[in-house]
Amino acid sequence: MIKLVKYLFEFRSICLAIMLLIQWMFCNTTFAQTQNATDTTAYKISIALQPASTNKFHLETYFGNALLLIDTSTVNPVTNEVIFTGTKKLQQGVYIISNEQGRRIFDFFVDDKQFFSISLDYSNPKNPQINYEGSPINSEWIEFGKQIAAIVAEKQKITHQLEIAANLVDEVKYKVELEKVQSTYLNYRKNLIDKNPGSLLSVILPAIYEPILPDSMLIQNNFADTMAAKQFISDHYWDGIKFWDTRLAYTPFFLPKLKKYYKDVVSYKTDTIIKKMDWMLSYAAASDDMTRLMMEDFISASINHVYHWNDSVFIHLFEKHIAPKKYSWLTESKRQMISEKAYYLMGKMIGSPATDIQLPNLQGQATSLYDIKSNYTILAFWDPTCSHCRETLPKLDSMYRTKWKSKGISIFAFGSESDGNIGDWTNYIAQHHLQDWTNVYNTQEENRNRIKAGKKGYPEIYDVWYYPSFFVLDKNKRFMAKKFTYEQMVDFLKLNVK
């Protein structure tokens, strides 16, 4: 029986918010309308500094994981004030004030009210005291932080009481209290969003939390239950998110949420990934910045294997979203590099035949991948000196013996020489009784000889850059799955091999 932990207040999902809240939530903050705009001034942010400083300060904003420099200004030595002003309105989002050494002083929000002042006392850099005038959104954010702090403290108190509960009656009592505290939190958050429709705050809040499983899904008794719980999280992960809202791109919240979704949440099935990618980009098309943020992540993740996507995901991205379109941010040199990568992979898609591998087996005899006659073949690339490989292969063998062998699945294990030698390979196989597999060994000398002969090494042919890597082939040695982790392969075989 598998239990999913219920993140009562979604600590992981609000951790990004805490980066800001920890600086602001205990500040003694006041608000009032200030500063009349001139005909040519579109924004003006005045910062009064304590203690006195002659440093330059920078105004920056986020764009995904990057920081964009917006303005630089020097402190007035008479008023001890630094002023950022311009004739073009600032993009709404999260902004940073940093000093000329690049150290971040504090973060704040900029919405449609762009004439405001800040009083900053940073005599204690670890706990700067900040007062805002003319920026109500920051007041709401501070209040949000106070509410979270109070709720978390109450949750911790009740959780401790639950842990030391002496009887079943007390356990039920404290569980009910925890549910009430959670309900208070969820209602507060919902009301805050409903109270500020269309505001920057209503855009940011959905981006910093994740869905909570209903009680009925907290305990999974079988594989179907686990998959249903994962599907619920995937289905509700983007609730409240508007992919066309440019303001999301200028916060530190959206891109980490996007990355987590494709690494940990969404199904690894190629069709599902492509469908979700197209869905997001179709809505983001209304915003050049959101399109760029997502496209750059998808391209980089595909080329650098961040999400372990199948090659056909990258090919689809190229054919539908890159080749037929022009983007101001995509240079010709980068477009050419992407095109070359896509055309190379097109010849190696799922359904295409695997390149034959011919290497010595345990007896030193040349053995071919195509010598294996079975319904399915697991092609496993591993390194005898790789700690993760040494942990994974016994689990692979256990699944093979108990579940897969009877279904006509064979294993062709490609041992790769790196820091170790052939003795490490044979000793490991003998120690863990892996002789039932087809084991072959690829020496560094073999790689050098292939290169001298104008051929690519086998790991390069299969685009293997991490160990262990698993491929699934059908009876004709055509690719069914490529470069899976062990966990991905187990799930794949459960769903596709009966």
C-alpha cells in the first residue's frame, strides 16, 4: 500500500513566495497615494535610504530565471534618495533593487500603479525595514504572508498534538482540526484572488501553489489508484493559470512551475507531452514574451535532455513551432543549430530500426543485438563503475525474472568501459548473477578503433549521455521507447506489454 503525503499547506508550492515574504511580512508598512505624474513621466519609484549611501543602485526584473537590468541610478548625497524614473511604463511583474556589487537588497511588485515611494532602512541587511507609499499590492502581499505564517504555526502546533495523541478519539479530534485550518487557508487564498480579479496578485497566487489530493486519493492500494492520483494532480496543476498573461513571464514563479510539471507531473508518454506543449503554446501565442519563455525552455530541455523526452517531442517542436515561424529572439545561427539537430534525429525516430551492436560477450565471442529472438528486447546501457547503475541493475534483474521473462522480454546489456576495466564488468555480473542476460562489453579501445575507421561509437549512435539508459525494442528491433530511466521503463512496460 502506497501513501502519498498530503502537503497540507503546500510548503513546496509557496517556497518561492516565502523568498519575498520573509523580507516583508514583519515590516511596519503604511500606504498612501503619492507623486503626481508629469505628461512625460510614465513611472517614478523613489527610495529613501538609511543609512546614508553613495552607491549606485540597480532596478531589475525577472524574465524566467534571468534578471533584466531596467535602470541604474545614483543616490542623491543631499536627500539620501535614489530615484528610478522613465518615459515608458514598466512591465508589470516582480522587481529587484540591488547595489552596484550585485547584491540583492529586496524584491517588490510593480503593477499598474507606478508612482510610489519606498523608505528602506537596511542597517541590518538580514532584516531590512521597508515602508511603501502608493503601492497597495505590496500591502496585500504582506498580509498574505502574515496569514500564511499564522496558519503554518497553527498547523505545526496541531500536528505535534496529533503525533503525541494518546488515543483514537484525540487522533480524530486533531485530524478534524487540521482539516479546518486547511479549509481556512484555502478559503483565504480563494477570496484574495476573487477580490482582486485581473490584478497582478490574481496572476501570481495561482502560480505559487499546487493541487491538493482529495482525501479519497491519499491512499493508493494498487497501480490504478496511483495513476489516478497522478492524473488528478496533472489535470489540476495549471488551474487559474493564464498562459497568455505576459505578467507571468516577469516573475520568478512561472518557469520553475513549468519545469516541475514536465519533470515530475505530466505523463512521460510522447503523445501526452506533445498535446500539453501544443495546448500551452496555443494560448501563449497572444503573448510574445510567454511564447519565448516557454519555447526557449522546451528547446533547451530537448537539446540538453533535461526532461528525458523522446526525440520525437523535439522533432514535433521543430516541425510545428520552429520551422514554419519566425521569432525575433531566435537568431539565424541558433535556428540553424536547431534545424541540424532535428534533421539528424528524424532518421532515428520511434518505429525506426535500431542500429546493430556487435561486441564480445562474457566468453569473448562476437555477439549481435540482432541475434536475440524475442518479443521485446530491453537494451540497457550501463557502466560497471556507475553507482546508480550498480543500484539499478539488481532491480532490473528482479523484474526480469519475476515478470518480464515469461512475457518474452530479453535483456541485451551494453557494458561501457570508463574508469574501470573488464574485470569490474565480469565481477559485477557474477556477483549479481546476471548471466541470464545477453551481456556485451564496449572498451575505450573499441571506441577509438571505430572513430579511426570513420564510424561513430555506439553510445554516440544511440545518443546515450547518462547511465543507466534503457531502450525498448519490438521483435523486429524497432524502437518502442528511447533513453528511459528505469522507473519510466517499468511504467512503460506495465502499460504496453501484457
